[in-house]
Amino acid sequence: MRTLRLAKVVAQAEGLRLRRLAHRTTYRGIYGGVAAVFAIALLAVVHVALHEWLLAYVSSLAATGILALIDFVIAGIFGLLALRSSPDAVELEATRVRDTARAQLTDTLTMTALIGPAMRMAGGRKIASIAIGALAARYFMSRSK
């Protein structure tokens, strides 16, 4: 019974944590969107100011071409950075740990499913039978790796 209560508490706590995370993420997205709007407006003002400054040295068409070239180079740099983004060491390690844990869980559940009925046939619910089953499961699990 205590295990079920603990599982219920864990599920409730996880549900609350996920709701709060969703709430926080929503507000972060809203604030980020507002910041992006003002950043774009700032970029537009900088472009106009740079265009006006370039007009003192070159023609209007040349100033526009220079700004377009600068924008193209910056977009190309960030585009290449986005393309070469690959999983880092932490992400790869987390994937490996997840896969290992999933495999061990599958092995444990399989072994439990096999040993449980065998122990019931051998001796009912005696503690010795359960202990022998657990030891056998651990032995076979470590031997299979």
C-alpha cells in the first residue's frame, strides 16, 4: 500500500512539475517573441542609419548593394552554423545511457516474467524461493552482457 501511495505522490509531483514547466515555457516564448520584434525593429533602424551614412560616400544604388552584400554574408555564416549543428558529447552520452537503461529494463522485465511463474510452481510465495529467483535473475543478467 505504501508503494502505491508513493507512486501516486510521484505522479502528482511530476504532473505539477510539468504544468509549471509548461507555464514557464509559455511566458518565455511570449517574452522572447516581444524581444524578437524589437530586435528586428532595431536591425531596421541600423540598416537605415548605415544606408544614410554610406550615401555620403557612394551612390544610393551602391549603398543598397553594400548593405545587401553584408546581409548575405551574415545570413550565409549563420546558415552554415545551423547546418553543421550536430549532437554534442552530453547529448550522445544521454542517448547511450537511455538506450542502456531501456535494454536493462527490458531484460529485467523479461527475466521477472520468466522466473515469477517458475518460482510459484516451485514453492509458492516462500521468501527463499523469491530470494533464489532474484539471485538467479541477477546472475543470468550479468552473464548475458
